Amino acid sequence: MVQDFQAEAKVFKALCDPKRLAILQQLRSGEKCACVLQEPLDLTQPGLSYHMKILCESGLVESTQVGKWTHYRLSETGRQRALDLLAELTRPNTEEESCSGGCACGR
């Protein structure tokens, strides 16, 4: 059975960009307004919005609207989900078939 990994891939997509990693680093010290995140990264407002959309869709970041500004913070549940996902995907599964002579490679 092949699993659909679309939702899981969003977590890794969020982590595979230097700008998004820098945003996560900034959010480690607490909630930040979009205007505070934008300047040190030399991002335009549309550029920041693009990266924040990916981070929020991944579940790693949560947002709150305060007037005309959006405030962002790290999500503890998103963090735990990402850690659990990485552990699950990299843990050997001894119940599934392995390459032990039953395939074309001959091992």
C-alpha cells in the first residue's frame, strides 16, 4: 500500500528554504509582527507573505490577525508533529518486506 504523503511533505517543504529557516530562527524568541520579520530578511511584503503561507500550512507556525498586521509564533503542536514524522519516516520497519533474495537484485 502506497501512502499519500502530501500533508507530510508540507513540513519538509517549509524547512527546505534558507529564508524560512531564518524566519523560524527569529520566531524562537517569541511572537513577532510581520513588519518585524520583514526587515532583517530583506523581504518585500509579498515575499514574506509567500514564506509565511508555507510555514503556516506546514503547521510549524501559527498566525493571529491584530488590526491590519499579522502576528506569527511557533506552534508547539506543529513542532511535535514534525519531530514525530521525522522519527516515523526514519525508523526501520521490520514488518515490511526487505530485499532478501526475493527480488531482481539477487541480495
